[in-house]
Amino acid sequence: MLNKFKTVNKYYGQLVLGPPGAGKTTYCSEMSKLLESIGRKVVLVNLDPANDCISYKPEIDIRNLIVLEDVMDQHNLGPNGALVYCIEYLEKNIDWLLDQIKGENSTTYMFDLPGQVELYSHYDSLRNIFSKLSTSVPLQLCVVHLIDSHHCSDAGKFISALILSLNAMLKIGLPHINLLTKVDLLKKHADKLEFSIDFYTEVLDLNYLLESLDSDKFTNKYKKLNSALISIIEDYSLVSFQLVDMFKKQSLLSVKNVVDKANGYVFKSEEGRHINSMLACAMGISDKLESE
């Protein structure tokens, strides 16, 4: 009797988002090196048509489909408008991308995405692309959202970072991890922070930020707005951060363990982890389970 069940390869993915300068390309490069060093197959995907100075060689590159400079010339658009055009073009030609998502079982795809936050905070194209990747390909995705840790140095900047992170979490609707990058600089100047580092990573009582903003002559006049923004963040109670030093193996390993939980890699049956994923998440499985 023929086996009517066909084995389908399952892939995993990290959607690396964040504002310009947060370290997305560096993260993709360093994390891919780490994963390859522990025996995983990694495919780097550049979906930023403006990223022409890449520190790695992408196996899939949107610039082979559409070139930002050509769009600017042909449609008389500025860089931001041309970037929106490119992503909308990718959405319409999603089969180009889907056809390249193939290979060995359990391959990890790392998507290096544009730094224009409006693409996922105001437009739907990226979210629609992510949805297609999840439904048309057996690709289990999570978002890795990078924020430069210098935002911790100012209460107003930190609230902006919190709102951006919350917006991305709600808009995209995928398992989501927020990282504070350039942690070496953060720790170096920790004595200049108003609060301890734990305050920023765990997003503790934000009313203390209000007190800081009230003492500033410029932000004091936006007291009601600041209070409303903080209330929204605390009502959802979703945002927290993990520190990452991309050039320290142990730091990247900690992030890898969190990512493996978020996209389901840790629950691969072939690794001997026959655990119901929902129950495992509820019980908070120890990171020891994911150690390679």
C-alpha cells in the first residue's frame, strides 16, 4: 500500500525589522555565522532595494527583481516613494520570492528588511508579503525588531521606541522579539541613564518617565499626550526588550534561543522534543532545551 502522506520540508524564518542604523544587516550577518557554526543551513535574503552596501552575500536579493535607482529615474520619485513602489512591486510579484524558498528541511531564512518604518506601520504590503510566506510556503516566521539602545538615553525617545515596537507587534501579528542593539555602548554609559538597564528591558512602571518628561521645558507642554501614550503601552502590556551584543557569541546564543521558541524551531520532533508547543510556551521551557 502506497504511503498517502507526503513528507513536506519545513522552513523557519526571521524577519529582521527596525529603523535605519539599528543594525539589521549586521545582525543578519552575525546571526547567520552563528547558526552555520552550529550546523544549521541558513539562507540570507535581502529585501531592502536600497541596501547596496551589504556585508554578506545574499542568496536571494530583491535587487535582482527591481532596482531602486531605476524606479527613481523612471517614475521621478524620491528614495522613500521609490522604496514603497519597490515593496508594492514585490507584493504583486510575490511568486518570484516564493519560487526561491526551497531547499533542505529546517533551513532558516533570514530576511533583511528596509529601515523605512512606514512600510510596516502605515502600509500593508510587507504584512501581506509575510502572510504569503507563512501560508504559501511551510515557513514558520517570527519578527526580530531592532531598536538602537541610544533611545534609552532620553525619555521621549524611549517612549517613541515603545510605540514603534507596539505598532509593529500589532500591525504584523506574528511572534515578535524586540532587541536593544549596541548594548556595549549602553553599558559603557549606564551611569548616565536615569534608570537601571532592567527598567528599559522589562519596561517597568512608565510613570517614572512622565516625571522625567514633566521636568523638561519642551516636553512638559505635551503632558496629556505623553500620559495617553504611556497608558496605551501599559494597557497592552506587550513590549519588552532583550539586550544583544552582536559580536559576542553568548549574547547571540541567548537571542537564538528566544528566536527558536518564537518561530517553533525548538519544537522540531526530529530533535526529540515531542512537546505540545502551546503547553511548552505556557510552562516557559528552559533555555537549556534549546542549547546545541
